[in-house]
Amino acid sequence: MSSLRRNIIIRLNLLLAFAQRKDLNQLSNGQWEKLRKDLVYVIYHRKDVTADDRYFMKIGAILDAQRHLVSAINNLKDVGVAHLHLNQQGVIIATVKGKPFSYRYQPDDLSTALNGSLAYLLDKARITREELLECANPTCQFPYLAPKTIRKRVVDYDEKEPPPSMRSGRIFVPIRKPAKSKRAYCSTACARVVAVRDYRDRLRSDAQKYERAKEKERKRGKQRYRKKILKK
Ligand SMILES: [Zn+2]
């Protein structure tokens, strides 16, 4: 894969992850700053956050932008269509000596900037709807649920498709296409959670097998003993 396309998909995933965050009402100042850094990278492909960026990305503007994006992303995955609104914006055309002209839209508000970025990044990434995957970790978006609720969720999840707002896994685009048989995860954190859970389940089922084998052996022992007694 070209490094350009890789970069586009990384930015697209940052935007998808932002849109689906459920913790915006409890972020620390440091986390807000980290989020602004991600959004600056999504929109401008730039790593440092300036005072102007902070002014452009006030908390209220971030919350407002997220509200519009999250349903659009669910719609893109579920039906393949989303309608997002753009407010006023300008276009900056520029060139440096010897290079072709290029342009960039300059939106007046963050929601327009992020809606435009979603359209731009999806277009540049050249992905199909089928490549918008859902993370296979059933507690991906609800990491703090109690184990009992998690199990119930997993059962529910197997029985019927959850409604879009209750999607248990985040929507993301894999950098590399996963093998058909393999489950895909939105992050290494989710992959690790499932690996640990599977390992514990395996240990538990091994322990149960061991108990059953011991029980069988005990019964067999009793029968042998009875036969011995009867012979006498
Ligand atoms: Zn996940």
C-alpha cells in the first residue's frame, strides 16, 4: 500500500473513532488536548496544535460536530448513504515556485471542517462499504460493563443484529484487508482484550474437562471395587 493511502486511512480511522467516542462528557484537559491534536491531524494533516486551533476547536464545537458525524457514519455502514451539512467556507488556492497549484477549503466552523474531511478522506481512501468493518470485540464500545452484562450482550449480539446506536463494536477501516476467517479488531487493545478472554475461557473449559475425567475415574474405581467384592 502506498504511504499516502496509509496516511489517509489512519486519518479516516481517527475521525471514525472520534465520531463514535462515548466519553466526551468526562474528558480531562489533557484528553481534550490530545483529541484536538487528533482532529488537527485529521483536517490539516499537521501534528502541532496552535492557539488558533484551540480557538477553532472549543469544547462546545467539538460536541456539536460529533453529534452530526456519528449517525452519518452508522448510515454509511448500514445503507451506504449519508447527508451532511456544510456551512460557509472559503477556498485557498496556492502554489510555490515550480509546483502545480493546489487548493484547500477553509471552513468557518469545526462541524463543516470535519464533515468535509469525512467526505474527502472516504473519497481518497477509495474503500468500499464492505471495508467499513465492525470491531469483533463485543465490549469494544462498552469496556466497563460487568462480566454478567457482557455475557448477556454477547448472547444478544449473536441472536440478532443490534440497532446501530447499540453497535457493540466500533466501525473502522482495516489498514490491511483481514483474512476472511479472521476476526478484525479496531485496535490492538481490543485484540488483546479478546485474546485474554479466550485464554481464560480455555483454561476454564480445560479445568471442567479435568473435573469430568476425575469423576469418571472415580466411578470406574467404584465399579472395579464392586466387581471385586462380588467375585468373593
Ligand atoms: Zn474495538
